[in-house]
Amino acid sequence: MDTSEKRFMCVECGYRTAHKSHLTAHMRSHTGEKPYKCDQCDYSATHKSQLDRHMAKHTGEKKFICGECGYRTADRSSLTVHMRTHTGVKPYKCDQCDYSTAQRGNLDRHMAKHTGEKRYMCGECGYRSADRSALKSHMVKHTGVKPYTCDYCDYSAARKFHLDRHMAKHTGEKPFMCGKCGYRTADRSDLTVHIRIHTGEKPYKCDQCDYSSAQKGNLDRHMAKHTGEKRYMCGECGYRTADRSALKSHMGKHTGVKPYRCDQCDYSAARKSHLNRHMAKHTGEKRFLCGECGYRTADRSSLTVHMRTHTGVKPHKCDQCDYSAAKKSALHKHIAKHTGEKPYMCRECGYRTARKSNLSEHIKTHTGEKPYKCDHCDYSAARKPYLDRHMAKHTGVKPFMCGKCGYRTADMSYLTVHMRTHTGEKPYKCDQCDYSATRKDNLEKHLIKHTS
């Protein structure tokens, strides 16, 4: 729709619409007017639909129900959107590319990439956004208002979906369910991302190379490789990163704060994902399932990496040679071969390594520490992969399966090596001749021929 068809314009910020009622509602974002008032508390809203949703808190009524998974809601439009997670319908389509989405707000945000238009403006500081909800979140910096309040504790939030996620801690309710594997979550956006594990959809595409991702955060991190931009900075030491979550984790080094606490023991973590992995030790729950071989894990990122053993995808690429890897840690290890850099040193013996995790494992050779213990016998190990392999002797479980020939193993690294018998890949290359090998130990044996 061009601007000639959007004849109603906001004189404050230039927002245009084809509907007078939309302009009336929009103007309330400038005036602060909230004409729809709750008759049971002091809540008021700019839109009637917002009041309707609020009233459900008083009545508890959730009259709209999903016939597929039992999800209930007080809001018909929420049910309509929810049903698209089952049907896969994406009615909002971009007229400039092949992008489509289940929600109108997502399309509006996407269109801004084509037009560059950022029609929502903050009257306090001039910040502009293509997304109304982003402006609302931004305004909290000025007002400090967090209108979404928890009924069970003193938590409050600037955005409703943050409150919805929080409420699940009290109620345990996880209304959003995956029809493929039964995974449940309290957060619709988590389900949307999860579904992509099954569909392989990667809607976030880099406009400078062929990289694509299932999550926007991953694309943002990738883009920093092209731009070199690291906009998040630590005020303590000057550390910079392209990733906000990486900065949060980094800040824990200075503050020592570990806000994510286990309610069953004294464990605490700086990152929620670490707590989630820890909690699986108590519950035994492994909710992420591989549809190819039945492998299960408590950690979404572990499933993402596991799926690459089936797909062969290696998204982590070396910018100095043609090496690529399925795991970021493998790429870091490889890069050290080019740079020769080994910043991590053992104070006991001077051993140096390019990886912090290698140093941690090495230190155990001095201390004798073996923190990974078997529940069935007195075996203990210095490294978790050793314990995983040992446990297979008790359980017989071999969760890693080759999709080509059905070979199964208890160890992911064994499957990785096995897959090379099908692909012909030989990543370990001799730098003195044209020999290459599927396994590192084979290369080491070969190198003796050159040195002897």
C-alpha cells in the first residue's frame, strides 16, 4: 500500500495509515491516554483488546481452546496465531521477497529491511524503530514503568511475554506443544524456534554471503564477522562483543553474580542455559529429541549440534583456509594452527594451549581430580565424555546413530569419525606431503615417517 492510500497521518511522528481508527489508537502512544478502564482495579489500556485480555486475570476464564494440544487462552486472536504452529500457515507475505510469517508484527519488522522506514519514534530522545513493541520497551528506560505485574511475587515486566515466561515458574504451565516430538514450553517464541529443528527452516539470511540461521541472535553474531562491529562494551575492562548475551556472561567475571539458582541444591549459574542443563540432572528430563535417530538431550544447543551429524552442515568456517566445522569449539582449535597462539598456561609445568577447556582438563593431571562419577559403580573420570562412554556399559544406550547404515555408538566423536567412511572426508592433512587421514592418530603415525 503506497502513501497515497494512507491518508491519515500523525503530525507528531509522520506515521501514516489508511484507517482513521488506527490513527486514533496510535495517537494515544503520544498522549498517554488510556480510555479503557478495568472496573475491578486501576488498570487502564489504550486498546479494548488489551482490556479484554486483562479482565481474564480477574475471571480466570480462558474460553478459547486448541483442539490439537489443549492450549487455552482468553483471547481469540491469540488462539488464531497459536493454531499456525500446528498448521504451518504463514499468511503474511512480503511483496519484495519470498519471506512469509505467521504474525503481522513479524512482517512489519521484516518490511523495514526493504524500506528502511522506522516510523515509531521516542519523543524523549528521538530513538526510532520499525517495531511498536520495541518502542514500548525503549520507553521503559525513560519512564521506568513495568505495567505487567506478577500475582505471586514482586516481579514486574515492561513486556507481557516476559511476564508470561515468569508466570510459568509459579504455575508450571507449558501451554505450547510441538506436534512432532511433544516438546512443551511456556513461551510461544521458544516453540516457533523449536519447530525449525524439525523443518530445517532458517529464515534469517545474511545479505553478504550464503549463511542463514534459525534464530535472529545467531544472524546478528554472524553479521559482526562482516562488519567487525562490536557494539556491546564492558565498562570495567573495555571488553567488546557483537553479542549482548556474551557481554552479560562476561560481566559475571567482574560481579561474581550468578542469578540463576537451582531450587534443589546450592548450584547457581551466570547463564540460564547452564541452569537448564544442570536441572536435567535432578529431573532426568531430556525434552529435545532427534527425529532421525531418537537421540535425546536436555539442551537445545546440543540437539542443534547433534543434527549436524545427520545433515553434514558445518557452519563454522575458517577465513584463512577451506576448513569448516560443525562445532564452534572445533573451529577455535583449528584457528590456533594458523596463529600459533596459546594464551592458556599451566602454572605447575608451563604447558600451554589454545583452549581454556584443554587447560582445565590438563590441570586435573596435577590435582588428580575426577569430578565425573558413575551412579552405578565407583568409576570416576576427569572428563565428561569418558563418563558418557563408561555409562554405556551399564545402560547399553547408544544414542548416536548413523543415518546411512544404522551404526550406533555411545560417543558422538565416534559417530563423527564413522561418518567419514561414507563422506570420504579426511580432515587431518600432512603439511609435508599430500597424505590426509580421517583420524588424528593416523596422521600422527604418518608423521613419524618424516621425522625418523
